[in-house]
Amino acid sequence: MARHFKIQKQVVHNKKNSTPKAEKEVISALGRVMETLPNAEFLVELQDDVYAGHKLKARISGKMRMHHIKIILGDYITVELNPYDLGRGRITFRFRSKEEALRAKATPNLIPTLPENES
């Protein structure tokens, strides 16, 4: 069974001295927008093997808002989930086509991830 989601660690840096402040674990999964909700929230259905059919509410990440990336009904996206609350997520990437999303589903390295700091 191919699992194409990754648990990755995000390192938050303190701005003054650029030292790691905290680590957060997130689950990155492939999903599809099923419904648009108020306040830039979306109802997303996950499309991966483990969480197939799981629905959750997701918001657009700050970088996507800043660069005015629009998300519409039916778009394939990458969602980051907190392991403690699988009912809410953050949309971090929008695929341009269904084929590109299915390629990313088949090969987990195409799902965008944050670089891991090895310390």
C-alpha cells in the first residue's frame, strides 16, 4: 500500500537571533475542494489511500493569500493537517490540473515539503 502523505517537522525561527524556537509536526495530504465556505474556508475531501473520503475544513495559507492564488470548486490541493486535530487544515499548494495532482499522488516526492534541518 503506497502512502503518499508525509509527517514533516516545521521549525519556527526566532527573528532576533535566528535560533529554532519550536518544532511542529504536520501531515501533508492530497485533497480536492468540495465546497467553498465564508472567510476563505473550504470543505476538502482527502484523496489519499489512508484518509480517503475524510472531509475537513481548510483555510488558505498566508503565502497563498499574499500571492493572490485563487482556489475554486474542484481544485486539487495539498493540505497540511495537525496530528492532534484532523478536522481542520491549511491549504499550502494548488495543482494546475488533475493529471498533475494524480502524478503527485503516485509519487510522494512531488508533494511540496519543507526542508528538514538536521541537527
